[in-house]
Amino acid sequence: MENQPDNNNDDVLKKQDAGYVPLDLRAASLGLGILFAIFSLIVSVWSRFTGFAENFWMIYHDLHPTPFTASDPALGLWEHLAGIIIDFAYAGVDGIIMGASFVFFYNFLTKKTS
């Protein structure tokens, strides 16, 4: 069999020559989702056990409802851990949505302007 050229690579090279390099939607959205989730994990653990950033988490929990809020003093260790996991999941989904939105608009606008 003959080697046939990869049409995807040809399309990308044509777009690069025209000054338009599209961003990969999956890579960017997963990367931002993972980054947001890790940031949320660190800040959530820090906040729940030291009281750091209580006002931020009050606003965050208004937008992302959870039965295990960081400022509730009656929660036990397992309830705090469940709240951390819920916050981690919310932040990951938020990051994926924001990353996908950014890449979509970036690709759309650069395609229109080039």
C-alpha cells in the first residue's frame, strides 16, 4: 500500500501558514479543569482546617450547593473530606467548561480575523 498524506496535518500546516493556529479543545479544557481542581483541592483543605478564605467559600457554596460547607463548625472529619471531594469535582467541571469556552471563542475569533 502506498503511504497517503495525512489530510489533518495538511490542514494544520495551511492554517499555520495563514497565521491561524487552532487550539486543541480537549487538551486545553482538560488542562484547565485539572488545574482548577488541584487549586480547589489545596485551598479547600487549607480553608477547612485553618479557617482561611471563609468569605470566598461562602460565595463559592452559594454557586455550588453542598451539604458540607467549609464554615460549618459542627462537621466531623469525614464530612469535611466529603465536602473537599465535592468542591474538587465542582472545580474540575468549572475548569473544563471555562477552558472549552475560551478555546471555542479563541478559535472562532482567530478564524474570523485571519
